Amino acid sequence: MEDGEQLLAACSDRRPNVHCRWNAHVQSLETKAVGDLRRRLKYYFMNPCEKYQARRRKPWKLMLQILKIALITAQLVSFGLSNEMMVTFKDDNLMTFRHLFLKGYKDHHSGSYALYTKSDVYDHIFFIIDKYINLQNLTVGNLAYELVDGDYAPLSVCQELYRKSCVFPGNDTFDIDPRTDKDCISIHPMQPLHGPPVNLSLDFRRLLSVSVTLTLKTINLQTVRHHELPDCYDFRITIIFDNHAHSGKIAVEVENDMRIYECRDWNVEGKSDKIDYRLLLLDSAVILVCFTSLVLCVRSIITGIQLQFEFGVFFHTHFHKAVTWSDRMEFVSGWYILIVVSDTLTIAGSALKIGIQTKYLTDYDVCSILLGTATLLVWVGVIRYLGFFKKYNILILTLRAAFPNVIRFCCCAAMMYLGYCFCGWIVLGPYHDKFQTLDKVTECLFSLLNGDDMYATFLRLRDKSYMVWLFSRLYLYSFISLFIYMVLSLFIALITDTYETIKHHQQEKVPVSQLHAFIAECSDQPDSGRYQTDEEVALCCLSSCC
């Protein structure tokens, strides 16, 4: 019997005392309210199976998440195949343009193709022009010129120059105007070319760069074998001769700007519609399921916030204590937030995918980032349901408990890491390609931190000056020793200590917070029937009568 009921019975045994019976009645109501709050809190933190036992409600949210995982994975596989074909086609065409328009290009030249004499620069520019004019007789692909107002788009050769540059290295003097001018000439594909263009004259003392720009069209036919309509492509190719350094080396690079659009007139045997309605139906189903999941999770988040405020008021009223921040965060489920973010990304990515399939949009990269990130979050969210089993939730509990300490530890380690990055960039950058830029330094040191490519990094600095060689050894040995043997060991020890603490609490079954200690006082089991609401009890009685 509850304390309030005991007091009420004691008052009734004695002479009538209105004040005593009123206090007993009030205490009985308060005790009942406390028990009700404990049950609602316990129910909120139950897993779907326990909630089904408590209220006989089918775990619709769990079933919806399982269905969502299957649909999103199928959608991603479908889009991944299309995206892979597009990327492969783009890369193959870029390699084709390099072999077509760069004289003597070999595959091993990637990233290191350069010219060193004036005659080579002229020869390569004229070589590009000649290949462009005779493209139809050379290429084995479906390349064609772009039509602009009924005429083929011309090839343009533009040179960027200083307005004035008088350099006399022998006398150690120069006179320069750093403002730049741009001079361009156009050459049409059908224009007969006899010898080099007379208007092309390069002033190498003033020359900063020469860019040759041309536009070609093609159709990606390989999608037909995968039951997709082919797309039409525009390739804007820019071949840049870079002379900004004036070091005697002119680097040559090919840039490719691609545009995808719907072909104007098409005919595929056995296919009469440009839209695959099966994929469109799949995307629509994904959007519907994700929107439903989004609504349910937002409702659960709001319920948790309401319970948080109610528990805070109760704790302050009865115990005159403020609820700790960690206990408050227990009500804000990170899993629900993860699902909300995943659903939002999936809905946006699916809408973009529908636009791509209907040929109204071509943002493959944005769509792949949205759908890929959403699928990652969906599969990570599966861990939540494994966490309902005590033997599987040790990973979740360890990560959640160790996260604050890990963040603080990483902030301290990042200070040392950034110091090594800046030092390596400024000292070793001129002598090692892995240290030339700050982003390369961070990638190189992170690779060293994980034991990757160590000997090659040491070897590349072996033939440098004695001072650089000595500094590089001290730099690399100290970094590897400090981060691998100390920082990583401390990081692992931090995780291990948290794991042992969580394991001890699980074995001893000790409540780790005020919230869990408060809930642990509720002895009602899920199948006791005390978790059902009045409406559910009435519905249960009605179904029994029927």
C-alpha cells in the first residue's frame, strides 16, 4: 500500500479529523503523481519490445526504419550505377582529350607535362589547332563540334600578358607594369589552315599564360545497356600553358568542364518513354517513408523535451535540486536527431534524383553527397536497435561516455599537430612534394601517424643539404615518436578506461545518474498492465467483450 493510503487508513481508525484526512488525501495524490511520473519516464526509455509488452502497441517506428533502410539502400545502388557510368565516361573523355591534343602525351605524363623551348610552345599550339580542325577524321569516339547560331563553335587561343615587362638579368635590372592584358584569336573548324596563323605571336618576356579553349559534344551510349536513356554532353576543354613563374618551364594542363543535358531527338528500339517510372516510383516511396519517419521522430523529440521540463520541475520542487546537464541530455535522443538529419538529406537527395532522371537537373555530385551521407547515417542508426540488447550496447555506451573526454584530449593534441604542420610546411616544403602546401602536410602527417609510407618520406629527403637532412630526421623522428608512442597510446587508454567503467556499472547494475536512480525505484514490469492509458484500458475491455 502506498504511503498516502496508509496515512489515510490511520486517520480513519482514529476519531474523525478533517485536517488529518485532508493531509493524507494530498499525500496520496502526490505519491500517485510521483509513481505516474516514474512509469512515464520508464516507458519513455523502454525499447520497442518492452513498449509493446507495456501497451500492446505495435512498433510501427521500428518497422518503418527497417523498411526505410531497405528502400534507401536500393535507391542508392540504383543511383550509384548511374553515377559511376557518368564519372567513368567523364574521366575517359578527359584522357582522350589529353592524347588527342597534347603532342607526344603518354599516360605517365599525368601531372608533369611541361615545355621548355619557344619552338615547343608554338608546335604544341599549332598541333592542337590541327587536331581540332581534323577531329572528325581522327577520333574513334562520337565527338562533334558544337553548333552556335548554325555555325560550328570556333577554337580560341588567348594569351595573358603583362602590359610592360623589360627584364635584363645580366644587368640585374627590370621595368615592369604588373597590370595584364588579354589577346585572343578565333579559328573555325572548317577554316582551311595553311601553315601557322599569322596573328599568333607570343612575347615570352611578358607572357603569363596561353589558354586554348574548344567545345565538343558527345552522347553517352553505355547507359542503354542499363535500361537508361543516354545523356548528351558538352565538354568545354581548356588547355593552359602556364608561364606565371617565368622559370623556363611552362606547365601544360588540360581542364574539362562538363555539362549534361537531355538529348533533343532520340529513338531507342523497344522504348517509347524517356522516364523510367519504376525508379520514379521507388524515389517517391522513399520520400513518403522518410517524411513519415521525420514526423514521428520530431514528435518523439518534442515528447522528450516535455518530459525533461516536467522532471526538472518535479526534482526542483521535491528535492530542491537542479537537474544536471547530463541528465537533461538523456531526454534529447541523439538517435532521433540522427534520423531527422538522415531523413532531411534523403528527401532532398531523392527530389534531386527525380530531377536528374527527368533530365531537368544534372547535379550528380550534390545528389551523390546527399544520398551517400543519408545512407551512411541510416546504417549507423541501426546500432541503436542493437543497443537494446545489453550484450551489444557496450559500444554505444562507451562512445557516449568517452566523447567529452575524447574531444578535450583531441583539442590538446591538435595544438601539437598544427605546430608540426606549420613547421614542416615552412621548412621542408621547398624540398619535398608532400610538404609543399599546408593541406598536403596535414595529409602526409596523418598518413605517418597511421604508419603509412614512412620509409618513402624519409628516402625523399636523403639527397638534400646536410642542414635540411638533419632537420628532417629530427622533425620526423620526434613527430612519429610523440604521436604514435604517446598520443595514440593515451587516446587508447582513455577509451579503455571508459570501457572498463561502463562494464563495471553493467555488472554491478549501479545507476549512474540521478535520473536512472529515480526511474529504478519504479518496480512495475512492462507486462504488469500499469503502463496502459485509460483509452487503451477501455479499448482492451471492449475487445475482450467482443
